[in-house]
Amino acid sequence: MWEYTDKVRDLFLHPKNVGELEKPDSVGEVGSIVCGDALKLFLKVDKETNRITDATFQTFGCASAIASSSALTEIIKGKTLDEALKVTNQDIADFLGGLPREKMHCSVMGREALEAAVANYRGGKPREAEEGEIICQCYGITDQKIKHVIMENKLRTVEDVTNYTKAGGGCGGCVPEIEKILKEIWSEKIIEEGKPKKRLTNIQKISLIKEIIEKEIRPLLQSDGGDVELVDVDGNIVIVSLRGMCRECLMADVTAKNIEKKLKELVSEELVVEAE
Amino acid sequence: MKVVYLDNNATTRIADEVREAMMPFLTELYGNPSSMHTFGGQVHRHIEVAREQVAALINAEPGEIIFTSCGTESDNTALMSALEFAPQKKHILTTRVEHPAVLNFCKAMYRKGYKITFLPVNKSGRLDLEDLKSSITDDTAVVSIMHANNESGVIFPLNEIADIVKSRGVVLHTDAVQTAGKLPLDVRKLPVDMMSFSGHKIHSPKGVGALYVKRGTRFSPYIIGGHQEGGRRAGTENVASIVGFGKACELAKKYLPDENTKVRALRDRLEQGLLKTCPDSRVNGDVESRLPNTSNISFEFVEGEAILLRLNEYNICASSGSACTSGSLEPSHVLRSMGVPFTMIHGSVRFSLSVNNTDEDIDLVLKIMPGVIKELRELSPYGREVKK
């Protein structure tokens, strides 16, 4: 017996947003009856604002597949397509108060249906539908999908890959190939992570800080009506000047802290940011 | 709310008489049957009574019964023993639809260098006896074929199987966990060397089983230690459960005719009713040769776990061969071996009855099930494919 949360039980027994939409603006379909689960997502999209005004679903599958589908429709209603695309499979699981690990593939299916529906609306093809080489013959799962889900959910074991994608859950014949993919991805990553950070010269450090502020931080602040300028770098102290909305904002400290966090992550742990 | 329990191939309710028979051994009669003092020693007599009761159910001699901890232990013990006495033979013959207790044991032996033949079954779950005949070689150490399948309920023709295997002089083991108490069994007329039984499938507690070893069969213990069970199975006896198992066998013998009349009638009414009220459903397994208590039905376009959890809301208990209920994402190996399409396996539900079931139980399922299937089909993108 699976340990389902009350939320999963509730949305399974009394699912919201069930059925076909009349004249949907977009449909996203993933899975198949052979796989044991399938989800068809229907969207109404406001053409002016690109906002999802209604979302419904039809799902063939187990309790957590039905609950995940219902959760997805609840989450994305009212969001713009871009906002909706930021919803991850973990968000769907979180909305449900968590899913048993073996059932995480249900949340992945939700995320995929959403991608398919948005792609369908925009007239493109969903990311993985036609790409890649089929690894799991039982459930028709491609290497592209496996790689993508491994990265997005930081999966480390074959068991988790099966839990999240179902690949390897049928005859188990593809388990060695999944192991290979895991090894490829993580040894690459490990090499990246393991590389000791080169000690930067002062000039390199200042130009890197400058570049990050220009390319990553300013655009963010500008979109909120603010701005920032690099004033000076004194040893490990980065002095910035907040402009526009940011200057008057009570959250100026928070903004400075956020800049510091970003710079610590990308340049050096030792940096401290001070606003002028 | 009353529980409508239709999952008796998984486990059964402990019969009241069984519980009563056990109680003294869970309270004042706690002595060790191996002890010298009367207080402990007197317990031993009750184990021997239980042995007689188990033997009586299958017409064996009490000395042919070894108590174990479960059906799985009985299976493992039998196969290990057979292999031990044929060290030069490296082939095991079994079927694709065995219980994991045999199936995974064989897979483990494969990794140790044994050759395994897994006999296929046809669409109705039947074995091809010609296949069996031609698969036995001079290298075959043991043949292990279940009597009836726990998922489909299909019964294998044990008499004919035994004749074939014994004519080649090979040791034959049978997992009869699902048939004890449901079909008459007479080991005097069956040339089977070893047979496995489990207590909790016939209304005794979990944690007790038995292995029948025909007189004259060479036997080597699996669990090694003390002298219990005549040196054939070490470990202090699970006295209360053994006593309960004995009582359960006595009851099973008494109720055996009911299985074929009362239980069969309830099962048939349930099955016919569901097939009639739920479109696109069909029975899995050989209806000609099937346990009287089991019905395995596939409901197309819906998924088994969803069906079970909807039934759960009405306290109706059943099980499914769907991948989502297996804990491993792997759909039922039995139904797959029978060539049941994946789409049908996902929507398979097994109902298994017992003498405790009533007409009201069946009425409730017949009332609830069509709505459950209909609602889940309305939820499903394939719902429209249902024939109108």
C-alpha cells in the first residue's frame, strides 16, 4: 500500500478540472495506455495576455497520476504561459504534500503534458517528443528524457531514474544503459565541480564582478524599475550604488544581500557587498 | 463500515476456532516443547496433534510433515534439498508463472551456474505437457511446478505432471499453497515428492507453513541448528501458530465441500455480474480449470490501482496485477506470461473469496463496481473507446 498524503487522496477521489474543454486553445498529450498512464491536458489561453484562463485534464492511470494531473491544472490556472513553464515536477509533488518516491514519474508526466500543451499553442514541437533514442523499450522512454529528468531532479541511482521516468521498470533490460547515462552525466559534473577554482588576480576579479552585475543583476533590477552601478572594489568589499526604485525601496538591504549572494556564488565566497 | 474482504489469496482471517485453540499457548502454556520438565514437555504433544491434523488434510502420514515458518521457506527448503542430493545435475525445470518463492530462488541458482527452464503457459494460463516432457533431461535435478496459480487461479494437472516427471525418475516439488483447503488433495495417490503449504492462506496466523516430504525421499535440512522437527528443521517451534495451523487444517477439511459449492457460486455470481455490468471487461485464465474462489478480471481503459483505491473507499478489498500496485513498476509476470496485453494487465483486478464471504458482500461489489469503472473511464482519455 502506498503512503499517500491526504491531499493526494482527496484529489484522486474528488479530482478538480476533469474532462475535455470545449474548443480548447491548446492540447498537450503524453503517455500511452500501454505505459499504464497517460495525460491529456486542455488549455484556454487569453490571446492578449498569454494567460491560462482555464485548464482541464483527462488521465488514465493510478491514484497519484490522477491527483498530479488535477494538481497541475490547479497550479497553472491564472498563470501566463511563461510563468506556467517555470512549474517543475517538484512543484507538482509539493502541491500534493509530496509523492512516494516510486510515484514521482506521475509529477514528471504532469510537467511534460504542460510543455506539450504550451508547445502545441505556440505551434512548435514539444522538447523531447520526437528527439532521442529509445532506451526503455517497455515504456518507450528516450535517452533525452532520461537525461533531462536526471539533471532537473539531480538523480543519482537507477532506482530513482525508474521512479521518476519509469524507464527500467518493465523488463529491466535497459538498466545497464541507464547506468551508463548516469555515469556520463555525473562524471562530467564531478569533473566540473572538482576543478579547483583558479585564484583570480585583482583585475580578473573586478572585471568578473563587473560582467556579472551588467549581465545578470542589472536586467533583473531594471525590470522592477531599479538599477545598480558598481562603484568600487576594495579588496573583498564590493561597493555598489542602488538607483531608481531600489534606492527608495525599504528592501534595499535585501537587494544588496541578493547581489552579494550571486557574487559569492559566481566569483568568490569571500566577497561582501555594501550599498553606498 | 464492514470490511468486504475479497483478497483471500493474499491472506485470510484467522478463524475463531483457530484463535481459541492458540490462546493457551500465548498465555499459560508457554513452555519449550524440548524441555525435560512436564510444564514444557506437555506442549510437545500439541504440536504432534497439529501434525496429524495437517497430514489428515492431504492424506499424508504425520511423519511426512515438517513445520516451517512460511510457504516460501517450504519452497526454498524443498528445492535446496533436491539440489543437494543431485550435486552432479545442474538443471532446474519450473514454469514462468510460479510464485516469487520459487521463481526468484531459481533465478538465484541461475547466478550460481544452474541452467533453468521456465516453461511457458498459453493464453488461458495452461502448460503444454509435451513441452514439459521434452524439457526434462538427464541433467534435471528437480522439477518444481505449482498446483494452482495465485493470480489467475488456473490449476495445473498435477496427476499428469507427476506421471511425466516420475517416469523420468526426477524429484518433483509442488507449491500447493493456493490449493490446500480449496481442492481435495491426496498425496497417497499423487506421486509428488515434496509439497509446500502455508498457514495464513487457510485461516491460521501468518508465520507458519509446512513441507510435505514423501516417505523415502532423501531430505536435507535448510535451517540448521537444534534437533527440532526430528532434526529436519531447526529452531524452537512457533507453538501457538503450529497449533493454530493444525486446527485450521481440520476446519479446512470440514469446509472443503463448501469451497466447491457455496464459494464457487458466490464467485460465479460476482464474475457474471461484473462482466454484464462493466463493458469491455474479460476474465483472465482458464475458466475450465480454476480455483473455485478466484476471479481475475481485466477492465480495459482503467488502471488497477485506481480501481482498488476507489473500492477501498467502500472497504472492499481486492488486488491487482497492475504495475502501479507491484511496488516495482513491473506488471504481473503471470498475466504477461499468459500474453495478456499490457492494456489489460494495467486494469486487472483479482477477487479471491473464502467461506467467510456472503451474498451481501457480492451484492455490494456488484452495486459499487460499475460506477467506479464508469467514473474512472470518464476521467480517462481512452474512455470514449469503450464500446457503446
